[in-house]
Amino acid sequence: MLKFILKNSANSLTLLSLMFGISAILFSFTFNLSAALSCIFISVILDFLDGKVARLTNSQSNLGLEL
């Protein structure tokens, strides 16, 4: 169970980053630019952490490299 969690933690961060990115787009449509900027900032941080976690858990993939 622990191996499954560690292997998929980078993927979970990627999905969370994607959700914040989509939220930023939706906030920008409603002209709530401060919320959109906050979502973009959080998405960038999660994207950075995703790469670090993938390297630490040795769960790198070619697809993850492209994303």
C-alpha cells in the first residue's frame, strides 16, 4: 500500500496542479483576477514539487517529463 501511495504521489500533485490551472481560467472569466493569480501561483508551486517528488520516489516517466 505504501509503495502505491509513493508511486502515485507525483501524479496526484500533477492532477491537483491541473485543477488549480483550470480554476484560474474560470476565475479569469469572471474577472476575479486576484483569485486567478493565486491559483496560477499555487499551480506553479505544485508543478515544481511534482518533479521533485517524482525524482525522490524514482517514479519518473517519459510522459511526466513532457508534462
